[in-house]
Amino acid sequence: MLYLDRNKLSGDIPSSVGSLKKLNQLYLQDNNLQGSIPPSLGECQSLVSLDLSVNNLIGTIPVEVFSLTSLSIYLDLSWKRLSSLLPVEVGNLKNLGLLDVSENLLSKEIPSSLGSCTRLEILNMQGNFFTGTVPLSLSSLRGIEQFDLSRNNLSGQIPEFLEGFNFLQKLNMSFNNLEGSVPTSGIFMNASAFSVLGNNKLCGGISELNRTRCSTKKIKKKKLPVVLKVTIGAVSGISGVCILLSLCFFWLRMKKKGTQRKEVLPDFTENILLTLSYQSLLKATDSFSSANLVGMGSFGSVYKGILDAHGTLIAVKVLNLQNCHASKSFVAECNVLKNVRHRKLVRLLTACSGVDDSGNDFKALVYEFMPNRSLEDWLHPVAGSDNNTEKASRVLTLFDRLDIGIDVACALDYLHNHCRIPVIHCDIKPGNVLLDNEMTGHLSDFGSAKIFSESSVSSVKDQSFSVGIRGTIGYTAPEHGMGSGVTTYADVYSYGILLLEMFTGRRPTDDEFNGSFNLHNFVVAALPE
């Protein structure tokens, strides 16, 4: 990792940066760097995050940057003077979560290859000179949550496919040259969630927009007198000069305030959540039917649900508030998951806190649904369970186990080393590793997690906290049972136990392990070399 952001560095970015072959994250934002982006960055094939925003960089975006298929968290090239077009090679970034090319001088049409970036959740392209229509290929970006195309020169109609984007929470298409009718379903039902200001040729839409109804009549064009044409041309020319001067003034003002940008704009990692009530969750889970019960824990029960609005499968964790620690678990999980974002973590969609039909307190967490349940179910299937028939046709191969082990390692590496504030999970075990359709592992259940304060970030491995015993017997580090505080080492210990269990098929709490003989000693005895 290389963090040089928010300084007063000037000059060119040295081409030798390409020799950092194992560089994982590069942050150079909020400096006074000049020149162009060095193509040698394309040699840093391990990059997952790259931020060059708020500098004085000019020129085109080198296609070598878009050869970095490892980019999976974000690529921020905003608030510079990058010109020309957005290269078609942008489609190579199929695993990218956030792309920001806003406030540049990019022009011509938006490349249709952008539709290949199917993992995008945030796409910011505002403040450029993009022309043409919005490509139909962008209909494949079905996981998008924030989409900003404002202040460009886009034309044509608002794409119909935006109505079907179920996760889209913020859409800004203001100040373009769009025409036709404004859709009335999907995100276009909520006036506070989208903006189409400055598109004077748009009509219709929901009543809150106060736009004229769309007319089906064709208006015949009348020929204008020559004198009127000349007058209009002169006025247009003067207006154009005024607009150009205004843009120059605006650019100079933004350049001056560039270093303040990140304090003013909302953090891009802030989750924008769905709004679900107790009644909607009740309906989604068929009144929390036992048929939809997929798991139970010390703090609550998890139900499978289907949202009527768009048929999305969800997992609803209903807290057992009779447990005195359940409310603390609810708050802890909300605090952690609103600050983290990684493809190997189970995504929190929303939290619901209110009262049920009986007037009792009700708290629930809503996640994306993991159809292959937990690693626990695959390692130790219970006779007679619903999934036994399905699992009989498939077992976890050596490579499956290796892949899942790597998935969990990536999640922990992110939590410990790459979060803005380090997070300790405190309860790594097979039951908290959930598997999606592709059998990819996702770390879940942050009810016991610990977030380090800002003051402790610099000395994270030396800090300890009096939080009592956290985690599950058999997976908790021995020093925790002796009252020691929580550190990242605790998660690493639990992860080691998890790996041993995955490759031996034995739980650390099996009856054969007692006294000083444990799972670790069992493996050492089997593999003395």
C-alpha cells in the first residue's frame, strides 16, 4: 500500500511507480501533481484501488490503466483536466465496484463496453462533455446503486431499463439535452431519489415534477424571418461567450477548492439502504413462517424472504430482544456494515427498528440472500435436513475448500488492513461463512465485531480492550479466555482453526479433543514434517 494523499506534492507521477509489482492500493489524491497519468501504472497488476483525484493532471487516460483487471474496489480519476474520450478498454474492469471520472473534459459518446462492468455499484460521470444517447448496453449494470450523468451534453430519451434497476437509490441526469417522457415506475416513483432538472424537452413523469403532460400532436415548424434568424444568432453567440466565461470561472473556483472537496461531498462508501417496514418484512417471510427459517443463533433467527416489489431474495435476521446482548449486537452490526464494503462480505441491505403488531420492540437486519447457506452446513450436514438431497450430488472438493479459504482470507485482510477504520470480526467460524450460487464464501454476522477508534489506528496491534470474552468456544484464541483484549491476532487464530476444520472435517469441539489434545495437535501429529 502507498498512501501519499492530502499533501502538497507537485511535479509528474514518476513512471517508476510501475515497478511496484505487488502494489495493492495507491492513493495520490488531493495533491498538486501535474503532467499526464503514466502508462506504466498498467504494470501494477495487483492493484485493487487507485485514487488520483483532485490533482492537476492533464491529457488522456492511458488504456493501460484499464488493463488492470485486478481493480475491484474503486478507481477514482475525478476532478482533473483529463480530455479526449473514455477508452473502450474500460470494459475490462469487470470486477470494479466504483468508477469516478467526474469533473473532467471527457467528450464524445459513452463507450458501450462500459456495460461489461457488471459489478459496478457507483458510477459518477458528471461534469464532462459526453454526447449522444445513454448506451443500451448499460442495462447490464443491474447492481448499480448510485448513477450520476448530470452536466453533460447527452441527448435522446431516458432509458427504460433504468426503471428495472432494483438497487438504484440515487440517479442524477440533470442538465443534459434529454427529451421525451419521464418514466413513472422504479426509481422514478420517488422524486427525492432522482433529478432531471435542466432538461427542458422532458415531459410527463410523476406529479411532484410539475412538468407538462406529453403531447402526441406533431407541431409544424414555421419558417422564421431572416432578420429574426440574425437576431437569434447574435444573441446565441453572446450567450455562448457568457457561458464559456462562466465555465472558466467555475473551473478556477473548483480548482481552488479542490482540497476541500472530500470534506463537503458525502463519502462514497456510505451505504444507501432500502426502506422496509415491519409489515413488509412480515409479508416477505410469510409471517416469519417456520418453513422460511434458515438458521438460528444466540441473538436471533434468520428467515428467507421475497420482496414483492421486485422479487429479490433476502435474508431477514430477527433479533431476539429477550437476550440482553441482542440490542448491542444489532448496533454493532449496523456500525460495522455501514463502514465496510467488499465483495467477500455479506451485504447489509437495510435495518428495521420499530414495533411489531403486538406493540413489542422489533429489530431486524436484512441481507442479500445466500442460496447455498453456510460452510457449516456443507462441512457437517445434519441428517434429514432440507439440503441433504441437494448436497448428496455434490461435496466440497479440495479446490472448493481452498477457494473458500482464500475468500475468507480476502475478507479478513480487507477488514484488518484496508478499511478506513480497522475492524475485528471476533467470531470466525464455519457458521458465519455463507456461500452464494457460485460457492463463493462471504463473511457474515458482525454482531460481536469491534471497530477501532481513529486514535488507535496507528497502533492497532498493540491495542487491547476490556470487552469480555467474544466469539465461540473452540475458535476463540486462548488469551481471550484469560481476559486479554481484542486484537487482529484473535481473528487470525480463529481463521487458522477454521482452515484446519475445513481440511480435516473435524470440529475443534469434537469429543476426541480434550485436555491438551486439540485440533491443532491432531494435525501436527498427522503431519509431523
